[in-house]
Amino acid sequence: MMTKVANQVIDAHDDSDKSFLCKLAKVNPNIIMMNSEERAGLKDYDFALQLITKTAKLNKFPINTHDNAWLSNQYFDYTHHRLTKTAAEIAASNIKTACDKFKIEPTASVKAMAKTAQSNVCLETEKKASFEIENPLAKFAEVSKICENEINAKYAFATAQDCENGNRYFEAFEQKIPFEYRYKYASALQKCASEVGVNLKGKIEKYAGSGYNAHVDYHVASRKKLLKTAITTDLS
């Protein structure tokens, strides 16, 4: 089950005793496996699969180079049965794309399971209902969680539909969301949307755009209050 993926061998990095890697070395001795430091420097999009749980993000099957793609292609053939059907299809799709890019023959399982994937993100379990334009106060707790870290945001906005729902929610209740969360929410949503190929429009651009300082609204509002207080004091 995917809930136990963290404890299983999925790709070359997980193969601590190098048992399968040694077998592959006999097949293709010219392949070089990257070290832990090199892997830590990779971006999320350098992997065929991002498993998002409620507490962690697990990147699997690096595909950014020929050798990494070759190893991921082979390990997927060996370990794909340990993934859910959805996770395996997402990984296979991205591995096949990498194989095509680097002129590598995809394994039988990659060919069989490859589907068209919008991104490399897969949720560990069925997640909570996405944002709806109703009962906004009940959603503010979720907004704060999304602003806390990247994992929470990816979990909430894993698909194009999630991102569109999140944008509609922001359009409707932007002014009711505590100021300190607006910029963080908008930035997190915009980043997730770009990863799944969605171009969001509206108020989200104002807060997530690089040319806008979200603190302007706060300072303007503060000055208005000070001015109002000063005028009241002078008249009294």
C-alpha cells in the first residue's frame, strides 16, 4: 500500500544494500548512479513521481539525466507493484517521456502503464473535499495550513480542478481572509497551478505577481486609520 512506500525500495536511492543495482550493473556497467548530495540538489520536476502525503513529500524515480532515467526505467519495472495504480501510471508516463528524450528503450511495464500525466504529483490517499464557494469561515483553518508549508499546499492543490476551485474561493473571499495569509495563499496556489499547467487570472495575480507588494494594502489601511483618528482628535 502507498501508506508504506516510505519504508520500501521504490527507486535506486532506496536500494540501500544495492542488491538490484548490482544486477543492473552487469547489464549496463557504464551507468553511473548519482550520490545523495547530487540527489538532494534536484528539483521536484526532476523526478517522475512526487508522492504527497499529509505529512511528507516523497520524490521518486529521478529522470533529469540519461543515467538517472535509465535506472528509473529499470527500477520501475522491478518495483511498480508496490505503488497504487494512479501513482504507477503517473511515474510510468514521466519515465517514458524521459526515455524518449534520452533515446532509451522503455521497459515493458513502463510501456504498459504509461498514461498522459499533467504533472508528476500523486496524493497518497483520497483527500478532503476541495474548496467550495460556501461556508467560507470553515475554510480559514485550511487556508492557514496551506500557508504553513509547501506540502500542505501541494496536497490541497494537486490537480487543475483543485487550483481552479482554490482560485474561485480566493476571488469570493479575499477580503475575509486574514491579511497575513493572503499573499502566502496566493503564492502557494499560483506555484501549484503552474506545475499542473493552469493559468489563473483575477485577484490571485495581484497578490502572487512579482511586481506587487502585498504589504501596500496593509500600510494604506493603517494610514487611513491614523488619519481618521487624527481628524477625530482635532475636532473633539
